[in-house]
Amino acid sequence: MGGRPRRESDRPPLDYLVMASITVIGAGYVGLTTAVCFAELGHDVTALDTDAQKIATLQDGRPTIFEPGLPEMMHRVVAAGRLRFTTKHAEAIPSAEYVFIAVGTPPARRGEADLIFVRQAAKSIAENMVRPLTVVDKSTVPIGTGDTVDRIIRENQKSEIPFRVVANPEFQREGSAVHDFMHPDRLVIGAHDPAAAQDVAALYAKLGAPVLITDLYGAEMIKYASNAYLAARISFINEIARICERVDTDVKVVAQGMGMDQRIGPLFLEAGIGYGGSCFPKDVKALARMAESMGYHPELLDAVIEINTDQRKLIVEKLREVLGGLRDQIVGVLGLSFKPNTDDIREAPALEVIQNLLQRGAIVRAFDPAAMPVARQQLNSITYCEDPYAVAAGADALVLVTEWDEFRRLDLQRIKTSMRRPVIIDGRNIYDPKRMRELGFVYRGVGR
Ligand code: NAD
């Protein structure tokens, strides 16, 4: 560990409001929300990103992600002079007391976390720091990465300036990231030096949130373990759903009954097309591969991954069975983002389902309330429609992939009359099977 910028006696108690100078490296989903929310709490914040286009858009006052509540808050803190955006490390690092690393940690070839951006961020901190500071890792990283960051900074500093490394993993959910930052269930903050962790906790004091201070490795592990557990609940209920289909009962009722048990709880027990997004798939794999590299074979984690992969294929298989083949069938896909209220399509089940449908010769059209502009950049072999009704008109089947609220409120009678064949595969179990059959649909959910 590097040295500490403050003496023990200078350390503020948690209830003392600290206004600090904070730089956030990486202005993506996590970094931008973190920067905006820290500025909202009163801190002086600089958001740094190497993506010049992203920074230009942000400097222009336009948020680069779709996130409820973010635009208003961003305009407010920028106008108040507490948040600025830059691509220049030399502008962002020297003045910072705290530098948060919020860069991506994408999967490498075998599923292990690729730390290239974290390493680059650490090096840039070392090369530009001119006074003692605290480096706080917010990215989701393998256990021990804090030590790697520490080493990279020490090896690349121009002169020996004290610094500390803290892990403060992020638990915000896309679609409610601002709310989650402002009302966290808990803050997890870990460091070899508990005083450093306490100082980082003080940055959040205004939130009055429960704080768990732990060691560096504990904090890093809590993030992976939490995501792996949530993913495991989803794969678990999807396995139960497969059994439910065979014994002819409804997994939704089964999950409801299970969730009423306080030891189990109702959340993350929704059977469907499986988990997606930029976190669960990569984090479960990264944890499994990390365990393997340490000589442990993670049987349960591997099963979680396998069930999830198969779940996406099963949906297409169901559709093939109902239609009696997929070649030249017009299939409408409702929802592209990996979950509602976001435009994020990273590891979105919809992309895999669409690729699978195209490979089998289907003609695909789609609608998503937010994700179509991003999807267009990656996927140009499908037709994008202006609304769900245009997707349904003349289609042989609809596959509901993302449970956006607007899909719950559809005029299903209108949908049915406009379709060539009234087939709906409900990948998120949002419709009532009985009502759908009464309306004349051929309806298939997951585990019902
Ligand atoms: P993202 O890809 O949206 O953003 C990362 C940003 O970092 C990009 O804008 C990129 O240009 C920038 N960047 C990369 N290297 C840089 C460098 N050296 N200097 C400056 N900028 C650099 O990623 P994200 O979704 O915000 O995720 C960031 C981390 O947070 C990941 O480790 C992720 O697992 C974790 N996380 C994400 C979420 C989520 O909901 N997205 C939630 C919790 C944790």
C-alpha cells in the first residue's frame, strides 16, 4: 500500500460532511452516474473518459446513457459548477483527492476479466498525480486487483507521492442507477488500511446508508459473490420452470409460494429467458474462471452459466415447435435491451435469440422503446418497427424478450387480429395464459 494523505487524527467522523475533489475515470454507465450523484451530494467532480465523442456529447449537456432522473440531475450539477467533463488526464488527476476507477472490465477470451482498462487507468493516475490521493476502485474486478493497481501506481510514479487504494464495488442497477446510488441497500468499502476505507465512507455520509467496512479482498469478493448469487437464483428458478412444464404446473405460482418464505424472499425468482446484461454473464464467468485458476472447480457456477445459455435456445426451440419450422416465418421480437428502462443491449438475450432465428431462416422485425438506436449499429439484418403493432402486423409469431411496461398494456385484441398466425412466446411470463387462450392466441410462457 502507498502512504496516506491524512493523519489519523485528521480523519472526519462518518457523520461529518466532507466536500472533496473527486475524479471519476470512465464515464460509462457506472462512472457517469457516480460522477453526477457525487456532484449532487456537493462534491467537486471531474468525469474523465478517453472516448472523445462521449465527452463532447456530455460537454454539450446531453447524457450518453438512458437512465431515469439522470438528465435533470446532470444539468443541475453542471450549472452549479460542480461537475465537468474532460478527456485529459493532466486536467483531471492533479487536483483530485479521490480518484474513482469506473472503467469497463470486459470478459477476455476464456471468460476471465480483462483488466487492460484498469491497468491503463492506474498508470495514468501514477503519471499525473502531484499530491497524495486515494484511488477507489468501483469497477468489478478479480480478487487482488487492488494490489495490482497499487503496484502499477508505485512502478509508474514520477516521484514517490503517498496514495492509498480502496475497493468500493458498485451495486447500482441500470434503469434505476440514480435511485440506487442515492438509496443504496449498503455501501461496501474495503482496504488494507481501514482508515482509508473510513475516509471513502465519509464521501457518502449524506446518504445515511449502512456501510460495511472490510478488507480489500473481502470487498472485491462481495461484488462477485452477490452477482453470482443473483444469477444462481435466476438459473435455479429456470430449472424449476423446466420441471414445472413437465409436471404441468405454473412456475409463477411456485415462485410466489416460495417467495413468501422469509428465508427465500420474492425477488430474482422470475423464470424466463435468462439473465443478460453487461454484468451477470461476465461476472459469473469471471468468478468461475478465477476460481479455476486457483485450482478450484466451481461446479455450481458452471451449472448456473449452462442453464442460462440453454434458456435462450429453448425459447427459439419452443417457437420452432409451435410454427412447425422457422424458415421464411415472420417473427416479431418485442424488446431488445437486456432489461426494461435501459438502452443497454450488452449480452442481451434478444440479440442471441435474433441471431438464432436468422440462422434458421426466419424473417425478423423488432421494436424496443429505447434500445433501437444502439441495436441498429450492431444488427442491420432485421427490420426495426415504430411500435409493437407494426411488429405484429402480418407476423407469424411474436416473441416477448424484454418486459417493458408498455408491453403489459398492449391492446392484445388488436395485436391478434393483425397477425397472420396468433402465436405468442412470452419469454418473461408477463401475460396471463388463460386470458391469452381466451383471446385466441397460441400462447407459450416459460414453465407454465
Ligand atoms: P462502460 O463500458 O459503460 O464504461 C466504461 C467507460 O470507461 C467507457 O466510457 C470507456 O471509454 C472508459 N474508459 C476505458 N478506459 C479508460 C481510461 N483508461 N481512461 C478513461 N476512460 C476509460 O462500463 P460500465 O457499465 O460503466 O461498467 C464499469 C464497471 O462497473 C465494470 O467493471 C462493470 O462490471 C461494473 N459495474 C457495472 C454496472 C452496470 O450496471 N453497468 C453495475 C455495477 C458494476
